[in-house]
Amino acid sequence: NLPPKVPVLFDHDGSADDFLSLLLLLTMDAVDLQGVSITPADCYAEQAVETTLKLLLLRQRVDVGVSVGHCHGVNAFPAEWRAKPRILNALPTLINLEVDLSRIDARPSPAFLRDALAAASQPVTVLLTGPCTNLVHALDLAPELVTKIARVVWMGGAVDVGGNVRTYNHDGSAEWNVFWDPLAAQRLLAYHLPLTLIPLDVTNQVPVSRTFLQALAQHAAHPWACLAGQFWATTVDTIPAYEYTYFMWDVLATSYLAIPEAFRLEKLELSIASTGPSAGCTRRQPGSGQWVQVATAVDQAAFYAYLFGQLTQA
Ligand code: AGV
Ligand code: CA
């Protein structure tokens, strides 16, 4: 008798760690992946959907629906970041895989998510590793479906630490997934869903270290460990390294589904700035009534050990 699986809808935005998150999700026995949607934020959708289909194909999961969103953020990601995932499709493991593009769902992601929630026989966990726009637009189409959402787990925000946006007319207080569409983020909070944020406060504690990559490479005979190592290798050229160190952002948020006990969580009342030099800043605001469960610390050893174990399993 296997334990019951948790239904999960996954919306990502096509950066390398979004795909590492998909790769990790596909190793989780307790997860029933019910669909993948794509936010064209830190990617160009054509490349991101191809990588998504290839990873599902490698795991014989062509049953999982895949949809593309067409929304535009107020604050676009730098084009050089968006173009980077092209490299992933050219890696030896992926380059020769023939994917069936006709398999891409005809519905844009908000309608895809709405229908998936409507059809769900039990409340679903929604994992977001990019901006939250697709989900908010899905709820705009059918607000009554909030009852079908068991919880939202979102890699986003920076509460008590600085953000990672470095651009003109911005004070650096925002994290990119919130900054891309601050209004959608504001509206997500206003839905008062059970929301768990995995912000920079906790992702800062888990960099992608060379030591970790070296240890993983010892297990390159495992195809998934090998592929993951290649994905991470595409991220180490970010210059200047002191400013742009790559973190386990989305991968940490994904791990939360499997090892919640490794996280310290605090219930906080938050608010989000939508315009001005702090646009996208997620700050504490007692009295806002917008209670969010915020991850503030993680047992680093437990996280890296979990990740390592999943990627090196047979
Ligand atoms: O802010 C972190 C989010 C995560 O969802 N993304 C990357 C992760 O997928 C934006 C981002 C911040 N810094 C970046 C980012 C960088 N140096 N390169 C690419 N994306
Ligand atoms: Ca992402």
C-alpha cells in the first residue's frame, strides 16, 4: 500500500533552476504532477516549453499536460537571462530528443490552470517558481476555485533581506519574481489563500556551491545527477560572481514539498509595493491582514542531503 500522492500543479518561468525544480519534482514519489504551465518571464516560451517537454519525455511522463502563458510583466527580465535556457536544449542529453509540439495544450495557462483546478477531485498544491501572474489570471476567470487550492508554495520575495533587482530607478529592495508583476503579487495576497513564501531570506542560505557540484559529479553515472550537473554548470558563468551568485532558489521551494520539517516558518502580515523605487518589495506590515507563511531559515545539511539523494537515486 503506497501512501496517497499529493496533486501538484507547477508553474515555472524557464530559468535553469526552474528546470532543476521540474527534474526534482519528477523524482518525488509522493507528488502527482497534474500539469505544468509556463510564465514567459525569465525565459522565452518557445525554448522553455521545449525543455519542459523533453524532461517529461525522459521520465516517460507524456501524460502530463503542458501549457504556455502569454502574459507580459510590467518589468521585463534582462534579455540575456531570458535567452540563456537555449543552452539547455543543446546539451547532449536533450539535443536529439524529438518532442511532439502538438502536445502543447491549446489553452493559454490561465484557462489551463482554471480547468485543472475545476477538474481536481481534491484540493491541489500549486508550486510557483516564477511570477504569480498565470495563477492570479486563472483565479480572475473563476474566483470560486480558491477552494480547490490546498496551498500555494511560491519562490518569491525578500522580507528582511535586500532584493536582487538591480536596475534604473529601483532601490534594490525587490526580488525578481515579484518585481516582474507586482500588481499580480499584490492581488495574490489579497486572495487570502494558504500561501507559503520561499523568499531570498531563506534561499540566500543555499548557494549553488562548487563543492556540491563536485560531489554530484561523482555520481554522473546516474543520468538524472549527470543532467542536473550540466544544468547547474550553465549557471556558473554569471559575472560578476560576487553580485550574481546563483542560488538554489526554485529548487529550495520545490524541496519544501518533500521536507517541510527542514524549514523554519513564520506567520507574517505582509504588503507589497506596486510602484515607485521599491516596486515589488515584500515588507512586513502588521495590520495588513494579509497573513503569509514565510520560510526564514532552512537546515542546510538536510536540504543538500535530500537533493543529493533524490538526484542520485537509481
Ligand atoms: O529571483 C530568483 C528567481 C528564481 O525563480 N529568478 C531566478 C530563479 O529561477 C530570477 C533571477 C534572479 N537573479 C537571476 C535570475 C540571475 N542572475 N539569472 C537568472 N535569473
Ligand atoms: Ca524561476
